[in-house]
Amino acid sequence: MKRSSTLPITLGELARIQPLAGAEPHLADPSRPVEQVVLAETFDRLRRCTPHGLVVLHNEAATGGWSLAAALHLAWERNLSAVVVARSVAGGSSVALAERLHMSLIVIDDDPIDVALQLAGQVSAPAAARALRQARLAELLAEQTGIRGVLGVLNRELQQVPVALVVGGVVIAGQSAALTERPQVRLIEVEVQAPGERSAARLIAAVPSTGPASPSVSATASVSLEQVESLLRLARPSLQAAWAQSRLDTATRAAHEQAAFDLLRRLPSAPSPADVEAPPWTSELGWQVGEANRAVWLAPLRPSGEPPPEITYLIRASWQRGHSTWPLVAEGDGWISWHSGADPADVTSLRRALAGFRDSAVAHRLVIGVGRAHAGVAGLMRSVAEARLAAHVAREDGPGAVQWFDQVGANAALAWLPTTEIAQVADLTLEELMAAKDRAALVQTVLAVLDSGGSLSQASQQLGVHRNTVLARLARARQLGLTYDEPGQRLALHVLSYALTALWSNNELT
Amino acid sequence: MTSVSGYVGASSSITAEDVPALYEGAKFYSPAVGDSNKTSINSWLAGLLDRNGPVPLLRVESLPPETPCVSVCVIGSGSAMSDLPPAGDEFELAVRQIERLQQITFGAIYPLAAATISALVAVVTAAQLRVPLLDADGMGRAFALIHHTAMHLSGVSPTPLAAVGPTGESVLIEVPAGPRADRMLRANVDTVGGWAALAAYPTTAGVLRRAALPGTMSRIANVGRLLLDRTDPDRLVTRLGAITGCRRLARGRIAELEHLSRPSDVTIPAHPSSLVVDEVGGLGRQLRIELRSEIVAVFADGALIAGAPDLMCLLDVSRGTLATLDSLEPGDLIDVLVTPADAVWYSPAGIEMVGMGSHGIPLVHPRRR
């Protein structure tokens, strides 16, 4: 464990712990060190104060009206850090004067003597006071159940230091100001390993540093750097817990994402779809819609209506393993996800993800279609349509198959054929053929011949049988009603053969 | 004497025409006093001066040193005085009581304070007794207690003193130590009607030459003439400065009136309160004006810039008149004026008696830093 700092405690730190935590602070500069606490009963005592002290007014020095004004002025003259005074004495004009003099004024409800004694203890043992502050913060953090709540506590605690939770460059919660590049700001990062995540999230705090200043100032700055880091570490368990909690609450999340995606889908219908920007709420969900959006459609091999939420949960669990920011939206009979990046050609992470997902895809009997990369929200929607098409094509190749839209082309049309219904047509019109035991071989052969434009040699090569076998099969097929060479019936029979082959090959695989 | 615009100098007599100026001037030196008695006291005095003729106003040095003199003033509450107006003979009676006690006849009257209504009743008394009025007083402004006088600092006893109430009852007090007199007197003032006509500090002109503050009556007459001659506030402040040495501390708008019941000093009866003024122009300072029975201190951004025994008063900029403390409201634009008191009040003994310490403000006076 790091040795805790014994540098003078700052006003901001003191104001965070009792007894000042319950007080009304008007802090001009929370980073001012407090080196001493003075309980001032008279103005004489005030005049003898040394700089960087905190003075608690009491008795004659706190009779109200003029006395606080005069005390504030003296504190300003003596370069004190703060003036603490009972509420009965402090009026609105005193606060105004304190602001004018850039002097911190803290209004307390408790007995000034008690407060002064407690403060003196804290100032003499800054490490203990800091520990107290951390303990208090830990309590606050423990009360939080959501990621936003945790970030809210951190941002409140570290007032001038914006904190954000970031995954892969996307702000999940907190203040995005933490990420903006500014001069004289030091970024502090703490990794947060979320359960089941491969790439860790990071808590980032932007701590303003005072730049090339006197050694004493930079010393105070380093204290706060150290402290900020320890506070961020303190937030880590709460954040992990909140994260896990949010993961468990998938039903809500799924509904949330579905609704959001619907909204997103409607956006491109705006007058000039090219200009549509991703609305800010998408980033709240961790979504990214950027330069190059490549959609992925996860679809069951055999669609059977909307999948139950349990399946969605399982799919989400395996798909998002290591890619928590990739969305997963249940859509119709499948799920949509997408990957956003700056380079449309960069598919390495997607390929890696698909490879990692393969086992799950086989297990859940899914096929996967991948769209092309397009820019913006409208582009994303286009890519989604492409991915869906590709997924239909992928069904030909059985569970776990991945089809990229770039490689599909017009063949995609075939994927839309209602093979089951066409097979039923075959049952009715080609009774004899359907009754035959070798029907699969016959239909496959006819399909191969038609596919190769009537070339027997090509067909035999494709099927891996002798040319004569092909001839024999064709003759038998013609006998059973598959009159493929009649021009009027060729298209119908070609389609039929295709449908039956696709169906039977799937059944075999099943 | 007629009131010639721009006249500055010592007067030799007071006529009915000087009464309004005297009243305004007296108000300048006691800004806490309201206007409730203005009409009645002015017409009373003007009538007296019309009937009895002008009252001679003499420098102390112009009288033989052995001339017995006595001061008069009003003690008690101004609102009690408007409820129970003077019958007219209270001041005369008070002087006569001391004459009877000391077996002398006073040759001149002087005001205990050439400020507030006390300045006018001194003229009343002189007119009634047909004796001259001294162009001198004991305070040069108004202070709260009857021993807050230059005579007391010079070792002149305020007693024997006589206080006559509007009921006709009177109290005669003799004490060896001056400060005790005020305490005994106040215990009786309520009983005799809430206010009383006071005759005190019987002494001689010779003693007053060193013990009283000279020229204060003609000063209030001159100040009063300037105030009556309505002019723009900037010019008024300049003219007042020429006569009184006053200067403007700041011009500002009243932001807040704090009526606090704060722990108050026991020696001076008053309810401490504060006036917060945001300076207009200049440095934009926040002024805090501390009120007791008068303005006792002015802070700018918490730094003391003026305090008792300085005389501080507020000028209503929009009306070009003095603002009395009971007429202030947030939003009023005011000039804060400070006038140095007579030098005797800045002596250690003077500061101790009437300085800010006596009002519970333990700070060093800006003039003594």
C-alpha cells in the first residue's frame, strides 16, 4: 500500500469530513492548504494569525454585523485560508463580502469551540483526516447501486475534477469533460475489470495541475493527484458490482435497447438522412455510431418467431464477452449488433469476435450475416439490411456459418425462397418423384445439370459421379415427372430443385 | 440677521428667521433624530424670538470670565416629547432651580450639545431668560450620555443639575463623580414623563473659555443654511466640507438592513443594527454601516474607514437631503459623509469615552493607526 501523504490538508478535504461536512461552505479556493486552526476570541488574536491558517470566530470576534466583516478583512490581510463562523452571525452580505475578498467562509451550526477542537485534530493529523474522508466516500459509494450513481458520487466529491467511465474511447457514464484534451490537466486512469470482460473499462479523471508554479503549489497538486487516484480505486468495487447488476438486469436492458434502436431506425427518414447525427442517448447505452458502421445479424438457422428473452440473454452473454460496448438488439427473429470504427476496411476485431463466437453460434444454431461498412445512422441501417440478407444466405451453410454481404451478390435472392412451401408444392405436383427413395440424388443431379447450363460433364464433375450416372439419373428423373428439359417448365423445376435440395441438405445436417 | 445665500461666518444674534436653518444644522450633527417635533418646536421658538426679540449670540471670550453660565438640553426620548409636548416653562424652571440652589443668577446660557433639539431649546431658554446665548457647546455634535462633554474632560462637574419633566416635577442631582449623574438621571426621566428639560454644568465663562467647544452654534446655523439651499448633492458635499471638514466616504445603494438584536454594550442604550451598502462607482466596495443610537462605524470591505467619534451621516442623493436613520430603505441611493469631530474627542480620554470601544467595537480608530 502506498504511504499516505502527510502534507497539509486542504480546505476542500476538510470541508468533506465532519464537522465541516454538515456546514454551509462558501469556498473561494478548496485547494488552499490549512496549516493551523485558530480559535479567535478577539480581534487582537486575529491580527496575530499566521498565513494559511483557518480561523474559527468566537465570542467577541463573532458578535455579528460589523464583526464578521472586519474579521473577513483581517483574514484577507493575514492571508488566512478560511473563516468559520456560527450561522447566527453570518448574513447574506457577509457571504457577498467573502466572495468579494476571495476569502473562504464556512457557516456552522455547531458550537465554534467544539468545531475548532475537532478541526485542530484533523489539521494536525492530515493522514487521519484523509482516511476519514475516504471512509466516508466508501460509505457513499457503497450506497450506490448504479454506474451513474457511482460516477455521480465521484464527480461530487472531486468537484473540480471531472471523472468519466470509459470503455474503448466511449464515455459510459460521468462527465465527458474528463476526456477533452486541455493544457495543464493531468489525466489519471484506473482500470476497472468488469466481470467477464476481456477489455477493461477505465475510470479517467482530469486533474487540473497548476503548471510551472512554486514548489509548494506543485506539492499540493501532487497530493491531489495521489488522492484522486486512491478515490478512483475506492470506487472500483462499487462500479464492478453496479456493472454486474446492470448485466443481470437484461430484460430491462433488452427492452431499452429495442426501443432505442427503433428510435434510431426512424432517424434516417429525416429530410436529409446524410446529416443525421447519432443522438446523445445512444452513447448512454454505450453505443457508438461513427464513420464506418458494420452491422452483424445473428439469426437462428430455422426462424421460429421472436426468440424468448432467455435466449437473448444467452446470446448477449456470449456475444458481448469482451465486447461490452457492442450492442445487441433483439429484432424480429434475430439479433442486431454492429461495430463502429474510423476505418471501413478494418475488420480485424470483428473477425476475431466472430471466430470467438463460432462455438456459441453452433451451439445455439445460429447463422451470421455481416453487412458492409457505411457512415452515419443511415449507413448503419443500410448495413443492417445487408447483414440480414447475408444471414439468409448463410443459412445454406448450416449452423455457425458466417456470410459477408460483400461476397453474396444476386444469389441473395435465392435465400429468400420459401423452401418449405415450395417443397409442399413438390409433394403435390411430383408425387412419383417424392415417393422415390433416391429422390434426393435425382433432384440434386437435375439441379447440378441446370446450374451448369445443361453441361453433363460439368455436372458430373460437380457431383463427383460418372457422366453415365448423371445420364441415368436424368432419365429416371424425367420418368418420375421432373421434365427439366421442357422449356416451359425449366424455371419452375429449377427453382423446385433448388428448394428441395436446400431443404434436404438442411435436414441431413439436422 | 437675514439668511443670505452663501453666507459663512459667525453670527452675532439669532432671529426667528434663523430657526429653520438651526433646526436643519442641528439635525446634521445628530443624524439619528427624526422629524416628529419639527413643526411645533420651530414655531414655538420662532414665536418666542418674534415676541422677545433676537437672542444675542456671543463668543465665550466676549463675556467677563466670572459670568455664571449654565447649559441646557433635552434628555430622554424624542417620541415621548412629541407625545407629551413641553408646557413651555420646563427649561426656564430647570435653570431657576440651580440659580436658587447656588444663589446666583446666570448671565448666559449655552447648549450642552449644539445638535438635535437641544440646540434649539438653548435658544428658547436664552430668549425666555433674556440672557445671551454662548456660541459654544459641550459636544460639538450629539453624544449619548450627559457626561460625554468637553467640560467633563476638563474636570467640570455636570452637577448640580436639575431636570424638569413636562409634568412639572423636577429632580435635582448632585454627585461627586460625573458619570454617576447620567445613571441617576435616566432612572428618573421615565417617571417625569419620558423626557426632561435639563440644566447642567453650571460654571463660569472663564472656565468655558478652555472647557467648551467654541463656534458650534453659528456652525450649525451655517450648515443649516446650506442644507436648506437645495442643491445637487455633489455641490452640497463640497460646501459642507468647507464649513465642517466633512468628506464623502462613498456613494452607494442600500442593499440590506440588518435589524439584529446583538449583544450590546451596557453603557449606551441602543439596539445594534447594520446597514449594508453596495458602493456605486469607485471600487464597488461593500460598505457596512453600524448603527446604534447613531452611526458608529463604517467598514469598507470589512476594513474600518470611519468610526466614532467621527460624525457620520447619510445624504439622500435623490432628494438632496439628510437621511434620518429611521427613513432608510433598501434601494435608496445615499452618500456616506464623515465629519471629523472636535479634536478633544480624539484624545485618549475622549476616545475612551465616546470612541468605538464604548459601542462594543474593539478596533483601533482609523485616525489613530
